[in-house]
Amino acid sequence: GLFMVGAHVAHDCIVGDNIVMATNSALGGHVEVEDNVIFGGFSAIHQFSKAGKYSFIGAGAMVISNVIPFGTVMGNRAYLAGLNLVGLKRANFNREDIHSLRNAYKLLFSSVDEDILGERVQQAEEEFGKTPLVKDLLSFIKSIDKRGICLPQQN
């Protein structure tokens, strides 16, 4: 990984491969970071949170929940801004898989009502569950604990 000046990894973190931590980005204690995650400058992730693979944490983002794989978060308090399509294309994932992931994302996050997220996960599994990227996303969501996940902003 690439750890720029002032990047901080606290105690008991698990950090995957090919991580980029820009200037003064920080991980709280016990944070888990999967492979190929990019942290923008001055971003931070709360202790006991998890950043899924190929996620992108925008500059200055203050993350207090888990970040889904392939997701982009930004803001203070961080919210889910969409998929990391640039990262997916750079990693040479095929177009059909990215298209299925986009459709599953739209289904899962068309509303920010966490109470029905479980129903949507099941529906996404039925419709797109054969796609490896979607499998990874759904598996991550199902494994989440009390910290929850970053959701899109409410309008």
C-alpha cells in the first residue's frame, strides 16, 4: 500500500493490499480495510468500522459507519454517494458485472429506509446474485454489525 505523510493507522487494524492513504488520513482502532481501498486526504474512519474492497473514501470524509464494497462515500458525516465506477473500470471488471452491480445498488439504495434493507438484499440476491461483484456486496451487507452502513443522503 501507499501511506502518504501523516497517514495514521491505529492499534489492532487489519489492512488489506493495495491501499492508498492520502495525506493525514486516519483509521481508528480495530478498523478493517479490505483490498484496493483509497482514502482521500484528511479523511477518517471511526473505530470498529469496516471499509469494503474497492471503496473510495472522499477527501475530508468523516466515516462513522461501514462502507460497502465498491462504494464511494463523502462528507462529514460520511454518506454513500454512489459506486466507485472509476475504480471498477480501472480494475478491469467486465461491463456486464458492473452493470449488474449498478442495478443491484439502485434496488438496494433507492430508499434510505434501513427497515426494508433486508428485504431488498433478498430481492437483489434473487435478481443479480450470480454476479461475483453483487455476491461480494450482499455478503458484506449481511455481515454488518451494530455500526450499520453508510447510506445515501436523505433529500
